[in-house]
Amino acid sequence: VLAGHTASGARLIRWLEDGDPSGLDALRALYPRSGGAHIVGITGPPGAGKSTLVDALIAEWRKRGKTVAVLAVDPTSPFSGGAILGDRVRMQRHSVDRGVFIRSMATRGQLGGIARATWEASIVFDAMGFDIVAIETVGVGQDELDVVKLAHTTAVVCLPGTGDSVQALKAGILEVGDCLVLNKADQPGADSAERDLVEMLHLRGEDPSGFLPRLLRTVASREHGIGELADAIEAHRAHGEASGAFGKRSREQARAALLERVREGAARRILGDLSERADVREALRAVDAREQDPYSAADQLVATFLSEKGPS
Ligand SMILES: Nc1nc2c(ncn2[C@@H]2O[C@H](COP(=O)(O)OP(=O)(O)O)[C@@H](O)[C@H]2O)c(=O)[nH]1
Ligand SMILES: [Mg+2]
């Protein structure tokens, strides 16, 4: 995997997806060798042209001498074979290029959630030595926002003629965009959508690190505006490194990854034999009978559990 063998990388990601213990062992060994890649999130509503855009970006990044791994995450449907297949077909022309590695993931029911599966895959790509790791995801729910948080740089893809979707985007993912892409700029309504989005960006102003997100117009299917988008992504990387924003993000990631696993481990130990215990059954009965409130009962149980298990 460290030598960048795609077949090995693919097998490792499969292990991780399947919850195979070998996957976790490999991840432990790889983790210290990760941290070099620029992780780029591409998000937006279905049909906005994300996959087409990623395909065009791959070509642009390759021209600039960068190697690229792509993870296409499709969490929207348990039967998403179609969409995933569509993504892969759109990026098909790069499949013979050794500097490009494309994987897709349908993640409903994924052990530990989409964010975790994506994080693990990105560590693998990163350790494989890819310069850029692009993660395509549909920007809808909280899980997908967590995926976005993983990226150093996030491009939010919008399309014209959907005033409603601009409204919907405003509420959530527009806020996390470091680049705003108005794709399908060849379609009617592009100018008015651009005015709305520019105004929105203007209201938002600079982010806490002093970066001012820009709007880019693209026609992904004709590869228009792709160089400018790659420039904007690169500008955000340069700013993130100079301002310390990437370092801060990396520390937050490390903290979140560590705390999540502490929480998981602690919960597993404490909750493992929960239903078997007499004191838990008694607490359930007392709460049900309104003899005790659930808060005090839970506090008592936690205190008991901790005193029993002790530090080990
Ligand atoms: N007219 C036009 N069509 C586009 C453009 N970009 C993508 N498409 C088409 O929009 C459809 C959805 O694209 P896709 O990349 O699968 O969207 P995704 O769901 O966001 O990944 C495809 O049929 C693309 O060919 C564009 O800039 N202009
Ligand atoms: Mg897609």
C-alpha cells in the first residue's frame, strides 16, 4: 500500500468496509505515514454535475503533475448501484492512468457511519502517496456534513434554475464551502443564480482564517472553467498552510478521531452487560414507575460502573 499499489489499496479498503480485523491492523501501521495529501471535498445536490466536475478536475490535476485518488460516496440510497456506476463511468477514461485511483462506496449501514468509512479510506489514499484525495459526496444530511469536515478544502457545487435548492443549500452546506461552484453555467438562469450566490458570499465575508471564498462558473461537461477551479482550490490550500488553518484542522481531526474511539471503547465496556444486571433492571423499573427520574438513575449507574471497572 505504501508503494502505491492500487490493487493492495483496493483490498485494504474492502477489508475496512467489511470490518475485517486485518483492515484495522493495516490502518494502524499506515496512519503515521499519512498526512501529506490535500483532501478536497466536492459536495452538492444530486445531478449538479459533481462527478463530471471531478472527472474534469482529474484531467487538470494530472496536467499539473499531481496524482489523484477519488472516493465517490453515495449515501442516498441502499440500492445506489446505478448512481455509483454512473460516477465510475463518468471517470472511466482515467482508469488506465496509474496516477489516478478511483473508488466508490455505498455506505448505508456502514459500520461506524459514513464519516468514519470515508476517514479510513482517506488515510489509505493518503498513505499510498496520492497528492490529492478528492471525496465526492451528496450534500444532504448531517453525516455528509461530517464527511465535508474531513476535507482541507471543500467545493460546493450548485446549479442554476433551482431557486429552492439555493435556499436549501444556504441553510447547510453553503456555509462550509471554501469554493462555490456554479456548474451548468450553460443552462438558463445561470446569471441570476450567480447574482444570488455572489450576494450570499458577500454576506458571509471572510472565514475565521481570513480566506474569502469565491464563486466560479463552470460547464463541467465541456471542461470550461476547470483551470480556474483548480487554481481556486490551490489558492485555498496555500492560504490554509500559510495561515495555520490546515494545522488547526488537522489537530481538530486528531482530537475528534481519538475522542470518538475513547467514547466507543468506554461505552462498549460499560454497556456490554447492561441488560443482564440486577441494578440496571431495578433502575429501569424505578424510572418506569416514576419512583426515580432517569437522570439521577443514570448518574448512579455510571458511578457504580466506574467504581467497579476501575482503571485498567
Ligand atoms: N448542460 C450541462 N450538463 C452537465 C454539466 N455538468 C454535468 N452535466 C450533466 O449533468 C448530469 C449529471 O451529472 P453528474 O456529474 O452525474 O452529477 P452528480 O450527481 O452531481 O455527480 C450528467 O448527465 C452530466 O453530463 C454542465 O456543465 N452543463
Ligand atoms: Mg456523482
